[in-house]
Amino acid sequence: MRTADRGPTRRSFGPTRPQADDVRNQARAIELFHLAFMQATSAKLRPEDYAMKGGGNLRFFLRSGRRSADVDFDYLGSNFTAFGERVNELLTGDAIPRLLRLRNIRAFDVRLRKDTETTKRWMLKLARDGMPDATTKVEFSNRGEASDPVLEQADADLARKLGGIAVRLNHYPPSAAISQKVRALLDRSQTEPRDVFDLDHLFRQYPDAIGQAGLDPARVRRAAKVAEDIDYDRYQELVEPYLDEDIVDLYSGEEAWLDMRVRVVTSLRERDKLASR
């Protein structure tokens, strides 16, 4: 495994500063949409029917400093078709636009892009003065893979910072989030540096959770290898523009990425050794 290079920095192929600033502005607008969507669903949908997962779960419930580009949920109910119709009514109705107008954001071009027995996926665009239009995704999965979510209030400090309300939703606790992130690291068609960032956050903030995650040792070994092979250019392009301003100085740059990657790989390999005894 490479260690941080203290010599001259190699040439970066990440986004230019103006491009990164555009993405950061888009990420802020997307996050405000996520909060508005959470507020609307908590008022109109039964909480026992769905659970927030992925980056949105980490951001709104587990205090991650990374904004998510999309919002994902597991469906927990028994009539996915009817549930999808209710979500579509929310996304095409006026409740969410009213909340977004308070932030000078307009949602448009809402489209149901995938509608199957296992996945319902909507894509939409967000417009705001001085910002290129942003595209985000809302997805619900019905694959029977959900594991014991908990009903809790979202991070009140973050909601207050965004000018909204911290609603109560089902979401996944740290141990389940770790299991999901290891699975994502292994099963994506293209590896994503955000999975390494998220695992680093979970391992640092919830050190006991990895032992409760029920990880398969063989998959842990494979996940460590995958994490080790993700380079900085992809992190710079795909994660750094989504970092909260409170942490961007701490987690930007190649040295920060290499340190993060070393921590995650080390934690996974230590867990593998413990599980193999």
C-alpha cells in the first residue's frame, strides 16, 4: 500500500476551481432538496414503509461531512406499486416546490426513469440563480435486503443550519451502514471513492460498530483491496466538491486522501484478522 508522498505533488486531473465551485453550489442546492423531500415524505408517507440509506443516511443522521448527490431508500411495506404512486404525487405536487422557493430553488423536469418490482427511480433538475442546473436522483429499492432500521430524528443542528426541520424517519444505524458501504465498495460496476470516505467516517465516529456489522471475512479482504486501489484523482473529482465547508480544509488534497485510505484499509484488515482467529 502506498504511503503519502512527501515530495512534489503529481499533476492532478481533477476539476478546475470554477468547475469545483459549480459542483459545490449544486451540491448545496441538492441537499436543500433532500431536506425538503424528507419533510414532505414525513408528512405524507407512513414512516414504517421506508428507510433512508446511503450517503443521505450518513449526512442527515450519522453526522457525515459529505453531502450526497442523490437520496436512496429501502422500501419496507407490502404494496410497492401504490407506494410509488404516492411518491410520484409528492415529487410532482406543490409541497416540495413551496419549500424550495424559500431557498430560491426551482425543481423541474421530474421523471420516473425506472419503474420495476424492485426499483423506482426518479430524476429531476434543480435551478438556482448563478448555478448551472443540477441533476439529482430519488430512488426506492424493494429487494428484501433491508436490515433493522431505527426510527429517529434527523440531525437537528444540520436541519437548523439548512433552515429546515429535523423530521423523524427510519434510517440505518452505524453497524448496518458499514455493512451497506462494504457491499457498495465491492458490488458497484465502478468503484467510488465516496465509499472510502464514508467508511472512514463510520470507523472513526462509531469505532464499535464494525464489530457489530456481521461482515464476511472474505468480503472484508476484497473490500480492503478495492479501497487500496482507488486513486486521488477520482476522490478529487467526485468527493471534494461535496464536502461541507466545515471540513473541506481537513479532507482536501492528496495527503488527506492517502491518510484516509490507509485508515480504512487498516481497519478492514484488522477486522479480517479478528474474524479469522
